[in-house]
Amino acid sequence: MTRRLSRSSAGRGDLPVTIVHACLRGGRGGSPTAVVAGGLSTSTDSPLTDDERRRVPALAGTSHAVFLSNDPAPADGPANVRPVVTARFFTTEGALPACGHGTVAALAFLAARAGREEHRVEVRVSERVITGRAVLGASASSVDVTFGAGPIDLREPTPYELGLLLPALGLPAAAATGACIATLGRPRLLVPVPSRSALAALAPDLDRLTAVCTRLDLLGCFVHSPGGATGRVAARMFAPSIGVPEDIANVNSSACLAAHLLARNGTPRIELDMGDGLGCPATVTARARGASPGALVDITGAARIGQVLRFSV
């Protein structure tokens, strides 16, 4: 029998969904993310299908959703082995191998649920286990999150790739200077523009960009302003091929940019602002170490636990 996933009109349902605002700036804004505890099954212990999972972001009014499930510690392992939380990430177009701001949201949610001032947890994302630390803020709904992203691979884009991507973004050929293909989970183009005002004025052809990213098997395009001496950067992430025309916050691309700037000019730390044009200011701090291939980046972001929605399954 086919099930229908929908908002519960009576305020009661089988599937509670917590909205977590990830990567706040000064305590406000952030990227709303749907977090489903035990989201790899419903309260009736009947697993959600991937089709049902990708409908959650649309129902919740978010770009992404993260589904969590506790894996039991091995029965024959050491007593101090902690259970690992498995996370899966979805947009309306389907599953993603990783999602940085979804990881921030998941860690914040788990810390708030644990109720401890400081919470450390291991999260399995695809084939990698991420160790995260979350500290509750002055308000019980505010959480500061840190985790390690990586490894990150960097390479120069080919003339063929740039010849397709730059026109779709509305950028001149000169933008190729400093451009990079960075891979963390999936590859994406990093491309600079001269200023924050040039970034704000950017208006890509989203239909064309969708076709090009699909053709090149790219997640999307991360366009950024110069870092400068302060390490403060602004960026916009366009990923229409995965159902996200523009992301409020993109943590994994921020980590990729930190690794790229470290390799390019030795900048070890950036604070990256996003979401202003979408009315949701967001900031991510990224500290890079190592060298490509395999550079590692430590991510810090703040999150706020928001409302709980209930869906009927």
C-alpha cells in the first residue's frame, strides 16, 4: 500500500521534524534545516522510503533535511565504544553524500537533546565518521558546533569546464583566474569575483547552470569575494541541479574555499558570510590545515533549535 507523507492538521503525527537554524550570524538568520531523529524509520518502525525523505524538505519549507539513526555499539566490543549516529541528507531532488550545514544542524540537535553543556558525538556520513563537539549556549536552544571536514581535493578546472560554467554564471572569462574545482563529497566550482557588490549583482541563468552542472557532474558553483587581509569572505552557492537554486549556507563549500585559499596564498582561517540576499544572514568559520590532495578543515558554526513540526505517514 502506498503511504502519503503530509503535514498533520491536528498537530499530532507519526514523524516529528525539528527545524534547526544552522550557521547563525550574531544569533540570527541561519539556514533552516529539517532534522528527523530516528529518521531512517518512523515511530511505527516502518522505514521511510527515499521518495518520502525527499518530500520532507518541501513540506518543512527547508532546502535540506537530515535523517538520523542510532547504530548500536558492537556487542563484542569494548565497553567504552560509543554508539555512532548515522546521518543521511536529502533535498527535494534526492540524497546527497554529505551536507555541511546539515551536519551542523544534526550536531546541534543531538547536543540539545542530550541536555549536557558539552556534547561530543560521532556521526557517520557516507563512509566517513565525523567527530563533532557541541556546546550549549546561554539559551538552551542555542548551540556552538565544531567538527572536522575533509579530506578535500583541489584541482584546476579545464578550459572546457570553464567555457560551459562561466557563461551560465554570467561571468567573464577573466573570472577563470583563481578558479578551482574542489571535492568534498562531490566536486563543485569555486570562482572569485572582484568585490561583494559584484557578488550581490550576480544573476546566473539557472536553467543553463542546471544543465551544465548535470553534464559535468558538479554539485554547483560557489562564487566568492576576495578574502583580503582580514580573512572575511562573502559567497553565494548556486546548486539548481540538486533542487537548491541558491543556498543560504554551504558549509562544505566554505571548507573547500578555506583549503583553496590556504594552498593559494597561505590564508589559514576565513569567516564566510552567506545568505544576505535571501534575508537569512549566515556565517561559517573555517580553519584549514594540510595540503592538497587531502587538506583538512575545522568548521565552526552556531545553531538555534527552532519549532517542531509533525507529519502524518
